[in-house]
Amino acid sequence: MKHDPYERLRREALQVLRPPQKLALSEWVEGHVYLPSSIAAHPGRLRLWPHQREIADSIGNPAVERVTATATAAATSGAGVKMGNLFGIASCDAAIGEPLVLVTEGVFEMPKVSTDDFTVGAAVCWRSSDGAVTTTASGNTGESRACRRG
């Protein structure tokens, strides 16, 4: 068999194009997030407690439809709530510091931007400034689908 001088180069180039390993969010956080000594009592690689791992791993898990978190702002039942990268609909009223259950899957009736015209299946986003649903993606949260015309 003839030696191909470009084989090693080809193999290394293809290795770069290989998609990254699939990791649970908690594994990624613990492998990539470092705390600087200027803000942390224990600087270095972030280590999550078991309950924090469960929370991190539930974010983005399509099987999780409800997430309970501590309210970082007052929430009203039925209103959209954004907490970091998590968005859901408050299932109850909650004051700051109280438990808040966010529903992350389902069909909800929400106010819309009056100038937007929705068609069934249209991409819609949530606007945090007034809690309305809009077809404008830029600067707004998430993407969902309209279930009825409006």
C-alpha cells in the first residue's frame, strides 16, 4: 500500500469538523465555568451541588414541562417570566424569594402586539417590556408558534 503524505493532515482537519461531545448542561458548566478570585470565596472551576445539577439538567430537557425556582421578581399567575435563559409562564402569583412554578410547555392565551398580524404556525416571541407576544424576534425572548390567528 502506498503511503499518502496528506493522510495525517486530512485526518486532523476532519477531527476539527467533528461536532462536540454531547454533555448534560451540568457537566458543561463544571467543565467550562471558572470563578475568578475577585468574586469567589473558592475561586477556580465551578462545582455544582446535587440540587443545582438537577436544575441545570432540566433546562432544555423536552420532557420537563414545569420548573420550580425562587422568584427573583414579583410574578403574576399567567404572565411570562424570564429567569436567565429559562422562560416560562407563571402558574401562580409569587413575591420575590417565594417558590415559583414556571410552565415551559403548553398552549397559553397571552396579549399580543396590536400591530402584529399572526397566522397559525407563525413564529412568535415574548417581549419582556410589556409581556406581549410579537412576531419581532430581535431583542425578544425565545421562539414559539401561534396556535390561532390574531
